[in-house]
Amino acid sequence: FKSLAEAEKIHSPISIFKPELYGYTRGPYFDGKFKSEEVSGDEAKLSTWEFLIRLAGYSIARIGNVMIPSGNKPIYLTVLALPTDLGYTRSNFELMLDSMKDFPGFKPEEGMIMWMAMNLPVYLDELLVVGMKNPAGMSPAEIRIGLNVPLASYRARANEFLRRVNSGDGKKSIQWIIRTAMWEKEADSERDLLKLLFAASQGDRRSREELMLRSSKTVLSYDYENVKNKENRDNKRLYDFCRNMVYFTSLLP
């Protein structure tokens, strides 16, 4: 900066920096209209230093974009990954961001947690993942999804299952079922089965039994050659999905 006065110049923040969009009061019994002491009038004000620091933080934490199914027109969200521990070193943070580069999506949340537990560094105990709708025209930026992911607690409960998946040939297959459940538009059955696997991996016996029953029934009810000859893509996908689920059920402790 040419002068200290220029560095301390006051700016109105762009919409991705407006604190009220992140919600000062996101818990129950609050209407979301609370304003912090920083807010003067309708907007918070930032010095040039504050503006640049926030811009750097946004740029560093930005993973990429994901598509969220929404009716006939999907929504694209910018993904931000923010560790909850302020003691992270730069190298640890960079490794975490690099591990997130193939982030599959937010929904179902169970699939997201499983993917992160298998792909992110083991030292990462907890992570805040944000999905932001970028500003467009007269529409400001908007936080659509904000999830605090408890990686340590899930890994502790599903440790044996994750170990078996990672030590065999199942890692590539489980990545496929997670992405299929997240990306395919007509995949309600796949999403339900993935949620059952998530619960079963943590020792829920009822979910394990239901997963095995539904997956096996689907596999047995389809004749693979007929499905293949009919070229019914959705049926073949569900058939392959359930075959994988039967395999993963066998890996459950």
C-alpha cells in the first residue's frame, strides 16, 4: 500500500463476506436477525487488511464446485473446507485440501462422511464443510449447506469395517457406490441402501440385516443377461450396486 491510510480504508464487504449470511445465531430459539457490534446500518465494514485476509481465507479453503440435484435444474455450490482446530500447520492444511480435491458431494450426508473418513488424513478429527451458492445478478451469495463432520467419532465406531475395506479390493467399489448414490438423479433405492451401510458399519445390527435382505433380494430378482440385453441402464446400475452391497455386508464385523 502507498500509505497506512490506504491500508485502513473502509470497505463494504462483498456478499460472500457478509457475516449475517453465515448466521450469528444458528441455534434454536433465535430468529436469525441478530446483528453483531461490527454491523453499522445494514452492512459490516472492513478495512483493506481485513478484506484481503478474508479473501485469502476464502481462496485457500475453496475446494471446487459440486452439483446438488434440485428439481429440473441442478444447483452448483462452491465447497469450502474449514478445520475446526486452529492449531493446524500449513502442511497439514494443504494435505487436507489436496485430499478433498475429488469431493463427491453433500447428499446423502452418510455417503459424504464415509468418503471423507476413507480419504482424508487420519489426524483430521473434525471438519466444517460449507456449500455456498455464488452470487449471480441481483442474488447475493448464500450458504446452502453447512455441516460439521465428526470424522473421529465415525472412524472409532466403524474402524474394523474401514480397515477391511481399505486392505482389500473394496475401496474402489465403495467409492463407486458413494458417487452413484450422490450423482444419479433416479437413485432413491441406492441412497437408502447407502444409509443402511453407514449405520451397519457402526455396529447397527438391524441396519445390517435389512441391508443384506434388500440387496440379496434385488440381486436374485434380476436376471443379469435379461437386464443387459434390454439395456435398461437404471436396472443394471441397481443390480451392480446391490451386488457390491452384498459384498460389503460380508465385510461388516
